[in-house]
Amino acid sequence: MDAVIRRSHIKTTPNPDERLDYVVTLTGTLGFVAGPGSCKISMRYIPDKLIISHGSFAVYLSALGGMEWANLEEAATAILEDMGNEVVARWIQIMASLSEDGTPSALSHQIVLEDKQPQWENVSLLARLKAI
């Protein structure tokens, strides 16, 4: 599935107040066709002009689950690129966490990716976010 088809699952609406910096958190599960099962995806972002429809995030992850990924890094970077392209957030963070058998005690693999608009800064807001 190419990027255009993946991104077609992401639906956005206008930000109700572009003057405010606020954090939106969306979480879901990405199931892998081949491999270790499923992983938890968390996305935090500070919107600019658009916000992501929360229902479309689940649809998007479901569509990604139908694809074969070489590794968790490949899937996580695709999510960051897709969301960054469609939403153009002021700041965005993607966290992907995978447990070998789905239990907290199992061997785990976690990735955190982050991006922001070049001129945007709100250090005090980001400092209040709970660390991943």
C-alpha cells in the first residue's frame, strides 16, 4: 500500500482555535500480518490548522495492519510521515510499543519518534508532558 492510499484513511477537521497550543493524544493497536502480533501506538500532537478525527485513527491503524512491515521502526516512521503530511502539526510524537507475547513481563521493543515545525516553540507546555 503506497503512502497516498495509507493517508486516504486519515480524516481531519479544522482546529477549533488555532491560537491555542494544546496536546491531543490518540492511542490504538496496530496488528501485524506477519510477525509478533500487535503493538500499541500512541500519538501525541499539538495541532496547527487541522485535528485528526479520532475514529479515522483506528481505521488508519487497521489499514496499516493489513500491510507487511520489515520491522517496527519501518511502521513507526511511516506513521510519523503520514500524520505529519496530513495534519502538519506544530509538534508530533509517535510511540510504538511491542511485547513479544503481549504481556508486560515479556521482551519488549519500544520506539519514540518526534518532529515539530521549525519555528514553533512552547517549552513550558512540552515540559509538563509526562515522559514516555
